[in-house]
Amino acid sequence: MKGFGRLTLVGVQLVVLAGLIALTLSGCAGAPPPLVQTRIQVDRVSLPAGLLSCEGSPALGDWSQQSAVADYIVRLHEAWADCSQDVAAIAHIETSAPPVPVAAK
């Protein structure tokens, strides 16, 4: 029985030592990191009103002369060019806009 009592004393010492080590190591963890608040702000790009509409198709005229047909074709091309420039300007605004931030998880 003497050996059994000594074994119990050593066991108690090991348990106390393990508890002290665990307590000491938990102090090394330090305080939890501070909470970071993330604020997301989305700015909407407003397009100029002139970019949101295209010139209408030219009116059909008297096509009895080739000059009238040529004039119609020129006005039709100008209407296309106006709309094409608007679309290019919108594409430029879209591609040059800063990226929208994404919230960190």
C-alpha cells in the first residue's frame, strides 16, 4: 500500500502541474482581436441624358431623284453614328467605373 500512496501523490502532482501549464498557456493567447466594422458604400453612376437616347431614323422623302436617296443615306448614317457614339460612351463609363468593394467575411 505504500507504493499505491506514492503513485497517487505523483498523479495529483501531475494533474496540478498540467492545470498550471494549461492556465499559463491560455494567458499567452491574449485578448481577442477587436471587431472591425465594415461599411460598404455604393455610388451609382448617373449617365448623361444625351447618352440614353438616339437620334431617330430620318423621314422617308421623295425618292424620285438619286440626290434624295443619297441625302437619306447620309442622314441615316449620321443617326447611326450618333447612336454608336452614345453606346461607346456608355461602354467607356462602364469599364472605367471603379470596382464595387466586396465585404470581407
